[in-house]
Amino acid sequence: MLEIEDLVVSYGAVEAVRGVSLSVGAGEVVGLLGPNGAGKTSTLRAASGLVSYGGSVRFEGKEVSRLGVEKAAKAGLIHVPEGRHIFPTLTVHENLQVGATARAGRADGYSFEEVYALFPALAGMRDRGGWALSGGEQQMVAVGRALVAAPRLLMLDEPSLGLAPIVVKAVFRALRKIAERTPVLLVEQNTVMALKLCHRAAVLSGGRVVLSGTAAELSDRSAILDSYLGQERVHDAEAEHLKA
């Protein structure tokens, strides 16, 4: 569904992504792992057409740079950026309704009730303003809004960032259900949770892919993975222990 080949993303003289290649097939969940500044977010921004790039990004055979952001979204390439970016003056339900603008007549999206079933915490706060939501509730709304948009491919940037462990567990529980129906490209620093969800993953460092394989292969090569992720994987393991 998504083919990225020799991707290069630059900001002035700074090359954030250097020749990254990866793909996401139908029914797959693919992870992008790595420390801060590795180029993960820039890869997602290029994939959705938010930044100019060198190389090639094709969504269902069409070059994203030629589609543009709006047409790519209406074709089903839906991006949930880091930081949630919900509308604070709109209610929970109104935020979800915004997602319907990208459906473009496609009937394969998630209904509002399906979103509330995935995120039961939101069901009782449909009329609550976005400004009054916790960080975890905002993340649920952001993912729910993307689902209403009928994603053919869902791209998620750090869905667990800044969330309490119990909320991270709830978000990933929903993502496991979403992955049964929707392909996902996931950027995540919580490697323990990511590798439980993903079929395959690539590790970025310095804008390049330095390690890739199936989730099982990467888990088995934990010492090598640790060398690229530093202490972050240690924190992930500690958080997982606390949740157990």
C-alpha cells in the first residue's frame, strides 16, 4: 500500500532523512523505532505530503508529492501527528465529525459508535470540550477522528508520548483491534509496546535505517537494539514491569 524508496528530507542544510526505504502492505503493522532526532517524524511527514522530499513515496501506486496533502488524505492516507492537535473549542463528538470531511464518499470508515466502543472512556464525554480533556483523552480523540476519516492506511506518530502507563495500555489495546482491519505505520519510542503490535519494524538512527526485521527478530536482537535506542528501551522495560 505504501512504498518509500530512497527517501531524503532536508531542512535547509540539515538532512533529517537519508535514503530511507520501507514498505507497508495490506494487513500489516510496520514500526519506525529510534531515538529523538532519528528522522522518524520527518519520514511520516514526507509520506503524507506535509514536507517536500527526494526519492519516492507511493501510496497505492500514486506518488504522494503529485497527489498533495488533501488528495492523499481523501484517498485514505490518514496521518495522526505527534501532539494530537485536536480542536479545543469543539466537543469530543464535533472533533470526531471533523474526520468525516476526509472520507470523500468512501464507505469503509469507522462509525462514531465504533470509535466509542474502541475508546469507552470517550463515550460519556461526547459533549465535553477539547480544552477540558486530559492528554490521554485527547490522544483517543485524535485516533478516533482519523478512524472516522476511513483510513486505507493509518500513520501514527508517537501515540504513547507523555501518557500514563495505564492510558498507554488502553490506547494500544484499541490499536490491536484497529490493526485487524486497517494497515498501520507506527512511529513509537515505546519499543516494548510497539514490537508487540508490529509485524515488522525498522530502526532509524541519524536519518538512516540501521536495523530492520520482524518484531520477533528485533526482540531477539535486543542487545543490538539497545545500542541504538540507549536508555529508552530500559525505561520501556521498566514501564512494562510496572503495568504487569
